[in-house]
Amino acid sequence: MTYEDLIKDLCDVIKESENNAVSIYENLENVDSIISELDLPVHKSRKLEELISNSFGLLQHQDLHRQKIERVVNHVCETNNIDSSEYNIASSAKHISGDETSDTVSDDELEALIKSMQTTN
């Protein structure tokens, strides 16, 4: 597998993930809107709102994984002099201002991930 093939495969995953995230978000917004129109007992309404909120949290967590894949793609392009613009992918943020998570990917972790992918193919 060439780096270009790897990048294309990862970009396909990124695009599918983005499309799915938009659909999931819209569906959850619609469900929330419908729930607000129903005459439900307060405890049931709160439970449904909690489930929707948890689903938004999972969606956000999934987006962090998509961003990690973007970082891998950008790193592979950068280290192998591959023009990333042909893959229509955004540049990766190393850190988002105000982010208090330690869930970041170092350059060493990126290298290890890329090497592990090469050994499995």
C-alpha cells in the first residue's frame, strides 16, 4: 500500500464520518424538537433529554477521533512531500484553545500509528 492509497482510504473514512455526524446531529435535533411538542411526564422528558445530550457527547467524542485521523493524513502528507490539497482535507489543529483534555496525539504517536498500519498491510 502506498502512502497515497493510505491517505485516500483515510480521507474516505473522514468524509463518511463527517457526513454521518451531520445526519446524526440533524436527527437528534429533530427528535428533541418532537419531544418538546409532546405532553410527556417531566421525568420521562428529562430522561429523553439526557439520552439526547449523551448522544451529542458521543458524537463529539467521535469527532475527536476523526480529527486524529486528519492529523495522521496531514502528517503523512507533510513527511512524504505529498500535496494534501488534492485530498480536500483541512489542516490539523494541534491544540484547540481552551481544550483541557490530555487526549492529544504527539508526532511520535503519529509515527507509531503509521508504522503499525504499514505492518498490518
